[in-house]
Amino acid sequence: MLKKALLLLVATTLCFSAFSKGKKELTVVFYNVENLFDTINQPDKRDGDFTPLGKLNWDTKRYNDKVSKLSYVLSSINKEALPAIIGLCEVENRDVIEDLIDHDRLKKGKYKIVHSESPDKRGIDCALIYRKDDFKYLKHEAINIEFPWDKEYKTRDILYVQGLVGKKDTLNIFVNHWPSRLGGQEKSEPNRIYVAMQLRKAIDKIQAKNPFAKIIIMGDFNDEPTDNAVVETLNADNNKNTSNPMGLYNLMYDVEANGEGSYNYRGDWNMLDNLIVSNSLLSKNKGFRTEHNAGIIYRNKHICYKNKEGIYTPSRTYGGPKYYGGFSDHFPVYFKITK
């Protein structure tokens, strides 16, 4: 009897072990890295402040420290494995991304880069880095934004990347950095609504060909999940009914509703960094999927500043012209997809 019990235990363990090994989990991250500039002055960009002689005294020492800190954050999100897919914004060029993925903490991830220079006059872009063993690149496109009412106003492109996870699972990923709230939320809102319209058109085009297309939208929207550009124009909400595979669900909607945020402005939390997925990633269909409660803000105390009220906020690199030597003024956000 004892022998049979032991054999059963061994068989159960082997089956569980095989199941565990067969399960694949990938981490998807978005991070606004707060002005990751090199120290070289480019005449066609407004990057003069981020030079050794500029008003921010941005030198090699500070730059290397910033790269090291960002690599620490990205390598700390998942202790078991480096993130498979990382969307970035506020990177100046491909060179700074190369330096980031070449840091010792990220080097073993063997990351590849998808990047396109945007027309933003500040010189900041969106990018995607990915582990080539987890994500097979297929194609990308930079979706340019031209405002009909102001041809001179330039903002970041939306970066669209398509690739495979596993052998057959196609992911359509959009990395965003929408126009700021300069001049106030109400005055600047039409700019973000217009960007949301261009993004919605790109999504509609994909879903017209394949209603079950798996879509991930990430970025610093400079708007919260309940703002018009997100919930109405983009039509992304927290409706948990997945019967329509083309619906969009904001993984950070309920997180924001609980009073949390990825950015702290004068003591108030804002959920500006959004993670949105198509319902096809939430359904019980085959392939990689995620859960409605998967969206997480990464706010380890090591990347925080503790203010006078004892509240932990993002430890930023600069506050105006003052150098604090922190990580970023935003927390990264992430979720996991599992097969």
C-alpha cells in the first residue's frame, strides 16, 4: 500500500512538473524614462539643456548613472525573468537605447530594438525593446500625427510593432506618448483626442481584417483612463464582458479608480500610463492571454522618494533645473501574458 502511494506521489509530481514546464509566462512593460538624452547637442533638436554646458549640466557621469538606474528598474520588475517586451518613451535616439540594453543588468536579455525618429521638436521618441527568444519581430510602422489646425505643432509618432509570441500567436503592439497637458487639461485635450482618433483608425484597420487580432496598447497618454480621449474616442473601458473580441479593456482603469497612479503632480496621483488590451487577449481562446486584474504599477521603495507626508512618489532625475539624480518621474506599469 505504501509502495502504491509513493508511486502515485511520484507520478503526480512528474505530471505537475511537466505542466509547470509547459506553461509560458511573459512580462510586458511600459516605462516613461523621463528624458533619456545623450550629452551631444544636435542642431535639429531642442536638446541643448541636456549637454555638459547646458543649464542642466547633463554630463557623462549623470548620463551613465541614469542608464544604470533605468536598467535596475527594468531588471527588478520580475525577479524570475527579464521582461519580454518593453515599451519606452522619452528616449532621444537609438544610441541611448543601445546603451540601456547593453548594461550588465539587461545584457543577458539579448534585447533587440524597434525605434523610429519622431518629428517632436524636443527630440524625444517612442521605442520598443524585446527579447528575441520570446518575441519574433515581423514589421513596424511609425504613425505620424499632423494636426489639421496647426501644421507647425509636432508630437511623437505612434509606434506600431507586429510580432509573434510562441509559434503562431501574433501580437499587434502600439507604443504611445500623447501630447502633454501644457496650457491645462481642457485646453490641450483636443490634441490628445485627435491622436486617439488616429490610433483608433489603425486598430479598426487591423480588426477589420481579423476581429480576433490580439492587440496591446501602451503608453503615457497624458490622460487618465476615464478621460474622453481614452474612454470615448479610443473606446477603452473596464467592461469585463469579453463576448466581443474587438472590444478594448484598460487594465489600469480599476487601478486608477482605487486612487492609485503612475505619476504624482503636486501631491495628486494621476494614472497617465495606460495598458490596454483587446478582449481577444482576455478570452479563454488558445494562445497567450491575460486577466482583467493584470495591470500593475511597479513602485518598489528603492525607486521612490519619500516626501514630508511620508508618501512614496517616483524619484525623478530633475525637478525643473534641479538635479535629484533619481530614476524617472513616472513609475513603470506592467502585466503578464500566459500560455
